[in-house]
Amino acid sequence: MPERVNEIIRSPGFWVTVWRRFLRDPVALAAALVVLGLILMAVFAPWIAPQDPFQGMSLRRLKPPGTEGYPLGTDELGRDMLSRLIHGARISLFMGIVPVLCALFIGAAIGIVAGYSGGWTNTLLMRTVDVFFAFPSVLLAVALAGALGPGMTNGLIALTLVFIPPIARVAESVTTGVRSRDFVEAAKASGAGALLIIRKHVLGNVLGPIFVYAMSLVAVSMILAAGLSFLGLGVKPPQPDWGLMLNTLRTAMYTQPLLCALPGVMIFITSISFNLMTDGLRSAMDIKA
């Protein structure tokens, strides 16, 4: 029966079936549309933002939402909130997706090599990875960003290092299960080398679950990136980052609470949309033998 499952997964019809099942999930489809809309908003931000997100004026600072010419009001420096939220999608999505993609390549490589090799190679690689599990992801990200210093580049490095261990652990677990399958044993018996077996027989069966798990980390990455910016360890002013906007607007919490909540609402909508989309994709790929 497991061989039958792998034949289904490796056939072109598998992904067609996954796509059809995903389209039948209204919650996941709605979340995917929200994510697509946010990505398009980030890509076309310079054209759809009504005003310059960096230009402010002290006379119009902290205008409430609904003010003429400023649908979502202005921030503490008189900059248009709508424009800054639109441009903030660029940095926030970038800080959420790029570290996960970098960690996906590195962590998947570590996990696949460890899972396929076994023995002392597995022990050496995975025990090294396990060291990072001794620290909560939030504290590890803050510690790494604090050691590297504030800035977008250092934030990307810190978040990438945080996500390599969990992805490597998932990759190792999935690869260990595939390594004992009959088609891998048959390839070994035919004299195929390890690299050929991994490329032809292992990758096709493990990349799907690893990728879906990595997608579920995008929301976590965005929240951690926003937290780093809020603490002054991430993106530097005057960049329109949602986490940084939460920090700069906290002084207006009692005078304009709605303004303070807007960046947090955007973070919440984006993170929950990624989570729901990932759950739907995971359910669509759940092939029952």
C-alpha cells in the first residue's frame, strides 16, 4: 500500500487532484486570495499608494481615520497611514518569506542527508541541530539579532538561523521514512549511487511535505520580524514596516487607539491567511491509501 501511495504522488495526476481538492476548500481558497492580494499590493505599492509614505507634516500629525485626503489617518509624523501600510506590506512579506525560503534550502539539505545516510552522519548533524531546540524561537531570534546588530540584513540572517532546525528535523523524519521503502532498496540493489537515488527517488517524495511545513512558518517569521522591529532590532526608521509602525505609534495609544491598531490588524490578517492557506494545502495533499 505505501508503494501505491508513492506511485500516486509521483504521477502527474497527483498535483491535479491536490489542486482540485484545494479549490473545494472555501476557507483555504479565500485565504489564498487574501495572500495573493497582499502580494500584488506589495508588488504594485508605488503605483497604488495615494501618497509618498515618507513625506510628513507636523501640522497634520495623528489625524483620525476618515480625515479628508487621509482615509486611514496619519501617523505621529503626519505621514499617510494608508500609503505606509501598503508599502509596509513589501518589507513585512519580504521578512516573512525570504528567511523561510533560505532556511528551506539549508534545512532540507541537512535533513535529507541526515535521514538518508543514517548512522554517525545522522547523529552528528541532528544532535547539532537539536542544540538550537533548547531555546524558544522568540528568544533565539532576539539573541541572534541582538548579537548581529539591528538592520534588515541581520534580521534576515537571524530568522533564517531560527528556522533551519525545525525544517531540518521535519526533512530528516520524512526522509528516514522514505529510505526504507522498497523502491529505494531496489535502486540500491541495482547499483545506483546515493546522489542518484536521492535525486530520482527521494526528493520527489519528501519535498512536498517539507515545503508545506515551511509555508506554515511564514506567518511565524512575519510575527518574529515584526517583534524584532518593535524592539528596535529589525528594520530601521523611516522604513514603513508594520512592526516598526507599532513601536512608533504606541505613544498615541490613548489618543488615537485605532491608528495604533492598524499595523497589528495587517499582521494578524496576513499571518492568519498564511496559516489557513497552509492548512488547506496540507489537507489537499493528505492522500489516503
